[in-house]
Amino acid sequence: MPNIKSAKKRVLVSKERTEANKAAKSALRTAVKKARAEGADAETIKAASIAADKAAGKGLIHKNKAARLKSQLAKKANA
């Protein structure tokens, strides 16, 4: 554990942000999983696409990965 006040704060803030990022990434994975499931409706697929865009905007995933996910989901929706 650090002794300097600013270093202590960095440890705490880093831990909080890590937890928030984990939760957001997990929510994205869940949304994509639901969209890829059998019998997924258009609303579920749209929600997953929005979640991918938000994750890319926050830097959780790369923008190309978000585009790839959205493309795959749109392909499934149109099939």
C-alpha cells in the first residue's frame, strides 16, 4: 500500500474504474449473447448495437470491434 496521499487515491480510483469497466464490458457481452440467441427480436439486436457503440465511445472496446459486432448482428437480423 502506498504512503503518499495521491498514490493512495490513485489506487482507490483505479480499483473503482476497473470494477465499473468490468461491469460495463460484462453488460455488453450479455447484450450480444441475447442478440445472438435463437429467436432474438429486432429490438434486442438494436439494443446490442447501441451497447457496442457506447462501449466503443467509452474506450472499453476498439471502434473496429464495435463495427464488426454491429455488422455481424445486422447480418443475422437480415438472414
